[in-house]
Amino acid sequence: MLMLQPGLLFTKVLQDPKLGQQPVCCRAAASKRHHGVATTQSKSTAHMALCSSTSGWISQTEEEVSADKGRGPLPDISAPPSECGMSSELLVDLGEDPTTAQLGQLKLSTLEDQQWPPDELPLSKSETDVSQGFDPGSPHLPWDHPFYDIARHQIIEVAGDDNFGRKVIVFSACRLPPHHQLDHQKLLMYLKATLDQYVESDYTLIYFHHGLTSENKPSLSWLRDAYREFDRKYKKNIKALYIVHPTMFIKTLLILFKPIISFKFGRKINYVSYLSELEDVVKCEQLVIPTRVREYDNKLRASLKPSVQPPMSPPRSPPLPDQVFGVSLAVLRERDPDGDPVPVVMRDTVTFLSEQGLEIEGIFRRSANVTLVKEVQLKYNSGAKVNFRDMEDVHLAAVILKTFLRELPEPLLTFQLYNDIVNFASVSSDNQAEVMKTLVEGLPEENYAALRYLITFLAQVSANSEVNKMNNSNLAVVFGPNLLWGRDYAMSLSAIGPINNFTRSLLDQQHLVFT
């Protein structure tokens, strides 16, 4: 018997042969039958419980949950965010028995929570004229592209590399539109198409949970099918999944999925209570964090007592006298005793990798020990000499090279060329070499010299692709986002594709471009 409080707003997922699963909101009345649902005398505050067999929702009262003596005490999964920093809770430790009592504490979002203003962050823009078919208000895909209706919401973005040298993929739940505006199967295909570019390398997934409501929440069956759709090749190299602002709903959902989630994958799941905790993983300034997520984070902080406030993101420290990382190429050239336009970090890493890394399988695809990365960065920034031969770690040198490029205040290909490169696909194949030559020759002298030095080295890496498995396409996927990004750091996935294609063309025709 389904127990409902009179006037309680609830949602039932109906199965329509044409529209698929659709949420329908209605109110329970005090009469014996209402909308085909039996009701009885009202209970106290009602909670929502998942019904996995129908992928819908049913209502259950607090008294009914607590009255079930045989199930034992409920785990404290509805507590507010931790006051002691990031919690890396293993999925297998969330609970021993995902019972109905645990699921019965799920609450349906109110209508007020379901309404939100649109995010105000603009898309990346460069300084060039945008009249050449590039619409700054679009996600860079033509309207007739199969994934245009998905990409335009900017649900999924790529945000460079994390502190371990791994690619960062960001998923924002608050940007999911209501069910009737989104094809969830196409969303899954879009996500797979994105990950296909990075699954051969180590990568990190960051999920902003705030903003998931009953209006835009995917069905349980879709979530189950999505997890099963991602086979071992997708799960093998994902090194961490960070769930930001987790709620009781998402934690209980993981309990529900416990039987089908492997122990190894469960160990990769981390809960992040506050945005500042992400600084241990990735520089938050390189993430385009939705406005709603930032506001919610501020609200959480304001609700805490001053004595238990989580640490704020550390302010950017002033550059050291010999700072190398995060310093412009022009300044580095001025400091160099010989006035070499190619920075010392690039010279050191490329020299070492040319000697010992050309035949290493998966070079540039693996992460490095974050402690060693920070130690090497500190040495460079303090003016000390760095000898990679003493460390004998090819992947460390590869990560240092990528990190140096990513931390430049302006990308190697410059903001000036952003739109030209995003629209490079419109250039005919016969003219591509000439156009690329014109573009790169317009770069500042130190940018041109560093780019030529890097591309020449990457051509040597590609020449050994039968051994190291890094051909021009694979190298483009790794280095494209480190050579160019928008002013807001992160890019929609539809912008990553053109940037990677330009990088691949640059590698394919480097002998014509740099002559």
C-alpha cells in the first residue's frame, strides 16, 4: 500500500512509448483515490525512496523507516559536508546493506530548488575577428552536427591537466536541462566520444553534483546502463573520480549501485565537500566552475561556525626572483644569460626525453609522482639546476614538460590565434600548410622558437610510434589542450576537437610549416 500525505508533491516516472520515461508531478489528495494512486490518513514529514524496478519514486514516512526494528541504525549519510577536509571514502565502505530504510531517506527537491538562473559565464573568446563563421555564443559545432544539441549546454568540459599530469574532464549537473530537452542516450554517446580521446592516458573526472533535481535527473535505468556501457578501457586509466558537494542522495545512490561497481573502481571515488579542497588535485582557476556551484559553496561556508571554516583556496603567491613556471616566455628570455628564446625547462626535458624516452611505450600518457613534480618545480623556481638523468624517470620529465606549457600565463599558440585555430577545419586541405605557416610566423619570436623546438621533437617521437605507440594523432590529443586554451582556461569538448586537429596537422606538415 502506497502511503502519501495529503498535498505532498511527488513525482512518478511514466513510461511513454514515444517519449520514453517522463516525470509527472501531481499532489496526493485526502480522498481514497487520486490520479490512480491510493492514499490514506496523512503521516508526518515524508521522504522519497527509490524504486529500482520502475525507475520511479515512491513516498515513505519517517515513522515507517524508524519503525523497522530489524534493519539496524541507518548510516549517517545525510550529515552536512565534512569539516575536516576532503574525504576519500571507499564505495565498499558506504554501508553493508543497501536497504529500503537507507533509500527511504531520499528527499525530492522542492520546486524552488528546481528553478535557477542561467549561468553567466561566457564562452571562451579571443581577440581576433569572429566574423569568419565563428559564433562566440555557440559551442563551436554547426547546428546540423549530430552532437550540437548536447554540446550547446556545456555539460562536459576539458580543463587541461591536474597536479599529477592527468587530463581533467568536468561534468556539471546543474547544466543538465530538463528531461524533455535532452536526449540522454545521445548524451552518453557524446561522453563516450569525448573519453575515447583520453582513455589511453591517465585522466581525472570531476563531477559537480549541485544542481541535480527531479526535473533533470537521469533515470536509474539510464545510470545503470551508462555504467555498464563504459567497459574496462574507460575504467582502467581513470585515476580518480571527485564528487563535489555530495548529498545524501548521491551517497545512497552509490550504495544502490554497489553490487555492480567493482571494488577497484570504488576505491577511485572521492567526496569533496568544498571547492577549496580541489586545490590538492587541480588549480581551481583553470576550471570553469558554474556560477550556481560557486554560490552554493559560499552558502555552505557561510553556514559554518568561524572556528570550523574550511581553508580558502590559497592566494597566488608573488613570483620568486628566479621563477620559471607561470612566467611569460618574454620574461624568461630576458633572464636567460644567452638570451635563448627556448626556456630552460623545455631544453632540459626535451634533451633527456630525446635520449631516453623515444622508445618508451605510452610516453606522455602516464602521470608522475606529484611530490616529485613539485620538487622539480621548486628547484627550477629557485634557480637550481635540474638533471633528469639523476632521476631516471621518463614520465616525470614528460609531465614537467606538459606542466610548464600548461602553466604559461598565455598559451604557446597565444589567445590571438584561438578563433583562427578553432575554425581551421574550414580551410581547404590544399591551403592548410600555407595558412599554418602564416599563423605561426605571426607569433612572437620566443613563441615561434619554442613551438618549432617542441614540434620538431614531437616529430621524432612520432617517428618511433611503432614502438612507443604515440603517432601524430595521439600526440595531438595530449598536447593540443596544452598548446592552446581560451581565456577562461577550460573549453567545451567541441572546441577541443578543432584544436587537436590543428595540432595533428601541424605535426603532419611540420616540414612545410617550419621552413
